[in-house]
Amino acid sequence: MRSHVVHDFRAVAFAALAAAACGLVITGCASTDATSAGSAAGSASAGSASAGGACGTAQLKISLTDTGALAGQAGGYLTFTNDSSTSCTMSGWPAVTALTAAGRAVSLRHLRSSMFGAWQYSSPPPTVTLRPGDSGYAIVAADDKPADSSTSCPAPYVRLRVSPPGGSGSVTISAYLPGATSYLPSCTAANGASTAGTSTVTTLSHLPH
């Protein structure tokens, strides 16, 4: 990602929030708990009747893109690119486990809204059709400031173990956020709960970029 994208991203996201009235790319190639490098590109459509079945982990390249920090959160877009020769569909939340350098594992919660990406959940979640080469996206984000009287957050997450919605295998990718020059924060809420979470899978047209 070019360095100026983060600034453009923030401007677009703030504009989206107001209207609502209120790179480096680290890539994992799909295989069970395997990691390799690649790139993600393409677009996707919602609700195509000609799609095949649900996208399996082996069909996808999974990467973390469009990273940055915004409105008290840091994160990026989990990018799921159809690397197979047949269309498939995605709907709902991916299963994401965040890992610290010490090996502590935390399952990311299902977000209902996120300041990062100016995203808000709508029911039912869309069904995103990925033709060969197309990509679907899910926000992954966490608070980047300590809660209440805390002066610091715990050690950040350095890896993400990711499965597509309904997928049985997983891919492990780096949790480094080039746009925020940090790893994914592990800051907790005032009640001690993790703030890290993911959105449902959507199309890039529904997210600032």
C-alpha cells in the first residue's frame, strides 16, 4: 500500500461516519495452518444466483490489507481472494484467533460496528459471490488505547489464524499493521474483555479504501 493511502483512508472513513449522522500486504496461501506470501486483488458481487458453494479454505488466498489507525482503533481488512477456477460464496463472520508472541490465543469477537472502516452490521449478512480472482473483505480491528486508568495495553497480537465463514481449515498470517506501524493491539475494555474483533464479509465497495 502506498504511504498516502492511510491519510486518504482516514478522510474517507470520517466522511462516511459523518454522513451516517452519528502497504505492505502480508498474505497466507490457503492450507491447514500454513503460511506463504502472495497478493490479493479483484472485486466481488453480492447475491449472485450463479455462484457455487461456500468458499473453502483451500480455494482462498488470505491477506491483511488497508491497514491503519483511526478513531481510537487500529486494524485492517482481511482479504479473501478466490484462487480457484470456480465461483464460490461467503457470508457471515470469519473465524479468527489472535496470537501473541508468547502463544496466548484469543478468539476475536463478532463486531456489530466499527469506527475503523465506518462499518455497521446489517441483518442478514450479505452473501458475497467470489468469481475466480475476486476478493471479499472483513474488518479486523481493536482499540489501540488502554481503558480507564490503565497506562498501557498487554503485548500485541503478532499472528492471526483465519478461517473463512464455515471453513474447516485455517491460514496463519502476520498481524502486523504497516499503516499503523504496529501489530494488532490487544487492549482490553474496562471489564477486561478483549476489544479485538471482526466484521462480516462484505465487498470493498461497502468499505472506505
